[in-house]
Amino acid sequence: MSLGGEQKPNHQRFCVKLTPRGGRNAIEGWSSDAAGKALLKARVAAAPEDGKANSALVELIARRLGVKKSSVRIVSGASSRVKLIEVDGDRTLLARLAPSENAG
């Protein structure tokens, strides 16, 4: 499965399917939607109110990738469960998004 999204030398884009009020903050791994598009599954404890779930997602991804929060942006889908994320960095960052036992 391709990790999808538009890849540029200094930016990586990928889709995330977010579960707000998920009880914990965690990256749950890659899956595919019905069209075969790669989606990173993530959950956050925050509610989807006042941007809290989006902020928690940005923080979760930044922490997992070892980058500043300002390097992670929600490009589209801010009010949707499926979001397009852009991260400053090269393609090797995406390998860090595999689920781990210590996530959260």
C-alpha cells in the first residue's frame, strides 16, 4: 500500500481518519478507504469542539515524528473526521507513524 498523498522534497501530505473522544491519544496505523486511498488511523481523547481534537491531533503527530507542532498543519478537513495533513520534512518521517506500544 502506498502511503498516499502528495510528496514534495520538504513537505509530506497524508490523510488521517480521526476518532475524537477516543479515550486516549494514539496512532493506530495505516488502513485504506473503499477507494484504496491510504489513511492513517488516529484517536484523541479531546472532544471535537473549539478545535480541541484538531489541536490534539497536531500535537500527537508532531510528538510521534519528533518535529515542532508548527511543522504539522491540517490542510483540509478541519471539521471532518478525514483530514489532509502536511508535515515539513522528507519522506522518511512517514515511517515513524507506525503504531507503537508506547503511543499516547
